[in-house]
Amino acid sequence: VNSLAIREEMGNTTKTPRWAVAYKYPPEKKETKVLDIQIQVGRTGRLTPVAIVDTVTLAGTSVSKATLHNQAQIDRLDIGVGDTVIIQKAGDIIPEIVEVVKAKRPDGTVRFTIPTTCPVCGGKVESGEDVDMRCTNPDCQAQVVRTIQFFVSKDCMDISGMGPSIVETLM
């Protein structure tokens, strides 16, 4: 609404004006190729598959990795190394793979599956109540490093100058 008098009459909610509408553009999508799929182990032992892709520019940034979340997402996408995929930024922030271009799939492509042993410590991997797979070894090097990184982070103890690379070097 352009009229200031009508704006005043319409008012606001606690968060937004009643006289304005926000439009979002659909996310930019690009085609790229999956070069590899790696497993990251978080501080809770959660195994997260990450697709390493040919670098593409999306929303003004270079994207070379995209999370695949879990095995259920991999199964839904039917994705494997060598596949051509469509990638976008979810919420204009996080790179995600939207679909696999099956017409461009190379012969012999095998769908990726999360391993049954931890790629860092070789410990047993189990699925919990949700779809996540977790390393059950409490002494897993990756879990210990991520726990210390979390402890020294801005959201926790906020230890200045103690970043992820220093924690990794010390460990």
C-alpha cells in the first residue's frame, strides 16, 4: 500500500506490517556432477553424507559441497558418484541436491550407501530411533574433536582465537 494514511489505518502485527507483502524468487538451480560422496562424523557421532560436486556458482557463491542428510535422502534421490544432479541453495544459504538427471547417468553407477563402520575410528555404526546413523564409539577421534570445537565456540565458552583448525592441530 502506497498511501501513508491507509498504512496507518491498516496497522501492524507484532512482527510485520499488514499493508506489505514479501515476495520471494524461486531459488537458482544449476546442473553439476557428483565427484565423490564423503562421510562426516559430528560431535554426537552422527554420520552425515556430503556430496563433493563440480564447482558451480549459485546465488553469488561458489558451491563445491552439498549435504545429503541421511540414507533416506540418498535412497529418495537414488544418487551415486558420477551422477549429474540439479543443485540449489535451500533458503538461499545451504546447498542441496534437488534431483538426479537420470538421462545423463553413466553406465555402472552404483547408489551410495552409508558404511556400517565409522570411517574415522572403525567403530560400529547403528541407526537410532530416527533415520540418522551414529558411531557408537565414545572415543572416536572425530567426535572428540567436534566436541572440543563446540566447547570453545562462540555459542559456548567463546574462547577467542581457538578455532576449528587449532583444535584439530592440537588433537
